[in-house]
Amino acid sequence: MTFAIVHAPEGSPVGLLAHPRDITGRFEHDRETRRRLRELEEELARLRGDATR
């Protein structure tokens, strides 16, 4: 969400502007990226024979 104070020509504040954005797509993409990274790290550990991960 973005906020801005709206000022009158003489400089006094007269209002507030709020602009919401839907970030659902970005959130889902980030979650998928983290999931894929976790899978790749697990696969790498398995290929290396690292049983501690």
C-alpha cells in the first residue's frame, strides 16, 4: 500500500491518498520459488550423500 499526504496550494495538509495494490501473484511466485529452492537443496544434499540435512 502506498500513502501520500495531499497539500493545499499554501502547503497545509488537506487529505491523505492511499493506493492499495494486489500482490497475490508476486506472493505466490515468491512462495513457489522458495519451495523449488528447498527441493533443489534437498536433492543436492541427497546427491552429495549428506544425511544431516
